[in-house]
Amino acid sequence: MKKFIFYAASLFLSTLLYAHPDEPTPPSHSKVMWHSITVIDFNPGAVDDAREFIKKFETASEKAGTPPPTTYWFESGKYDLVVTWVLNEGPVDMKGSWSPDGAKWWDALVEQEGSEEAAKQLQAEYNELIASSVTNLARKAK
């Protein structure tokens, strides 16, 4: 009798395993908005220069017709700036390839600065102002 119960239990469990699809269906993210949130600590005395660079980046965004990030300048604490981006395609936008908006923005920055090398130099100079930064992924209910 014990063997029969063990056999029946094994058979029942195996049917449950086969009843599930091979791969789970990913959850729908239609009810959430994904964001990239970066906090930035600039080198001492570099905040004013950083603001000037950011104005150039925002001008390129306007020319490209792409949405700029939301920015908040801290008045206290370790960090100087918070930058939040809406990730229209969800976390996949963080994979390192240019999104369509990112490509448009880059093209506008290149045009604004006069060449690809000048745009890269502008970004490099801005990056030199950053002492540290942390980027996190967040979601918010729609």
C-alpha cells in the first residue's frame, strides 16, 4: 500500500509539472512606468560648470524634440543632483544601446557642437566634473 501511495503521489506531481508551460509568461508591465534615477555628486566647486553643461544637453534635447530628464538640485546632503528618465520600453532601455530618443538627442548634440568629436569632448568634460554617481532602476504605478 505504501508503494502505491508513493507511486500515486509521484504520478500526481509529475502531471502538475507537465501542466505548466515550459516558460513562464512575463508579467504585464502596462500598469507601471519604469524610471532610471541617478544621483550625482560633483567635484567641489564644479556645480556651476555642471549647470552650464546641462544647459547645452537640454538645448540639444529641445532641438531633437526629445523629452529631457527631470532634474532636482539638492540643497543638502551628499549629492548635488538627481536626474530621472522615463524608460518607455521598461528596463530594456538600460541595456546600453541607444533608444530612438537617445539617437535623436545625440545627433542634435553633434550638430550643436559642430562635430562628433566635439560632442564626445563635451561629454568627457562633463564627466570630469563628477566625483561619484549612483544609478538605480525604479517603477511607479500608472
